[in-house]
Amino acid sequence: MTAENRPLSPHIFIYRLHLTTLLSGLHRITGVMLIPGSVLLVLWLWAAATGTEAYATATWAIGSWLGRLCLFGWTFSLFYHLCNGIRHLFWDAGHGFELARARASGLAVVAASGALTLAVWIAGYAARGG
Amino acid sequence: MATRFTLGRVRGLGSAKEGVHHWWMQRASAVALIPLYLWFAFSVTALAGAPHAALLAWVGAPVNAVLLIALIAANFYHGHLGLQVVFEDYVPHEGKRLACLLVSQFLSTLFALGGALAVLKIALGG
Ligand code: HEM
């Protein structure tokens, strides 16, 4: 086989990105991102157990714009990975493999994780009183 | 030959049942995490902006403390099993992959223990 006619893996310039491919990549990215997120969760609990001053520092860090940005990323990653994880579990049980259904469930996952993220943030700001 | 057998299992060269175990435990921990995280996210959200004492009272309530420790354990176990799959895909060099696995296993255990201790300290009023 010459160099010209050997088979090529999908060519990035003509390869069409499918929703289902994108969502599957996002499951891995959010899963990995949830690990530093859970480390921060432990640090937060640790600060709460240490004392009022340490807890105040943690609360200040979470309230900063960077803290809120991280918390928002964590909330969305959590709900996306959770919803898409349910989708994975249904696949593992042998349901919903057909392309049309995989697409529909993918859209449902995006909608559900968006809605859950929004619900938690609205409830959070309501609890805080703004 | 016991050590060789054990190392073979760590390297993923064990009997087919090892792979099944990993697969199953990743799913079992995922199933446990669904209700635990939904409960946690909405409970903690309701505590946004609450004083330190209110959080301590919530974490320290016996049922909450048990569920929190279960969440922490399932979280780091599931995360480690997930990372193992990721390492298998992206770290072709066997020595480096084993090093990554060890680091992930040690850190997951340490953070899970740290989280559990923090919850217990609050629950037991230390
Ligand atoms: C909240 C409930 C959760 C559910 C329902 C869930 C579900 C799943 C499922 C079903 C898989 C296997 C996906 C596959 O077949 O390839 C998976 C993979 C993974 N999960 Fe979770 N998970 C949850 C939470 C978490 C958390 C909190 C973390 C971080 C500590 C995490 C990290 C990972 C990682 C790193 C992978 C491997 C990704 C890959 O192989 O591409 N998950 N999850």
C-alpha cells in the first residue's frame, strides 16, 4: 500500500461532529472534573469541622467570583454526569441503543441537566436572600 | 507465586472476573450516587448563606452524617474506578500507568478518609 491510498482515520476537516459523540466526550470530561470538585467538597467539610474561622474563610472563597464560577461548573458537571450516567445505565441494561433514541435521550439529558443546574442556583440564591 | 498472581491482577491481566468486578462496582457506585447526590445538592443549596452552626447541626444529624459518609465513600471509589479506565486509554506505558493508578488509589483513600473524619468530628461534637 502506498502512502497515498492507505486508509485514514476520520479526517478532522470533513468529519461531522455528531451530538452523540460530543455528549459521550462530555461524560468523560465532567467525570474527571468532578474529582477536583469532590476534593474541594472534602476541604469544605474539613473547614466546617475545624471551626468558625476556617469555615468563614471557605465561605468567603466560595462567594468570590472565582469560587462561584467553580461552583457553577461543578453543579453543571454533576448534573450532566448524573443524568448522562442514567442514560449509560439504561444502555448497559440493553435499552435505547437505536440512533434516533440515543439522539432523543441525549437531548433530554442536556435539557434535564440544564434545568437541574438552574433549579439549584435559583433555590440557592433564594435561600441566601440574593 | 502469590505476588506474581497479585501483580498480574493489578496489571489487569487477571481472570475475566476481575474486569466484570470493576465494571459492576463502577455501575453499583453510580446507582448509589444518583439519590445521594440529588439529596445532597438540594439539601446544601437550602443551607446557602446559613450560619456555621446551622451547617454543623445539619451535618451532625445522625441520618445526614451516615448518608454523607456513604456519599463520600461511593464518590471516591467511583471516581477512582473511572480514572482507571481513563488511564488505560491515555497512558500506554505500563509503568507510568501503574504509577498513575497508585497515586489515584492513595489520594482517593486519603480524601475519602478525610471527608469521613470531618463528618464524624462534627457528628460527635469534637
Ligand atoms: C452522581 C451520580 C453519578 C452517576 C449516575 C455516574 C455514572 C457513571 C457511569 C454509568 C459511568 C460509566 C460510563 C461508561 O460506561 O463509559 C461513569 C464513569 C465515570 N464517572 Fe461517574 N457517575 C456519577 C458521579 C460521579 C462522580 C461524583 C465522579 C467523580 C468523583 C465521577 C467520575 C467518573 C469518571 C472519572 C468516569 C470515567 C469516565 C470514562 O470512562 O469516560 N462520577 N459514571
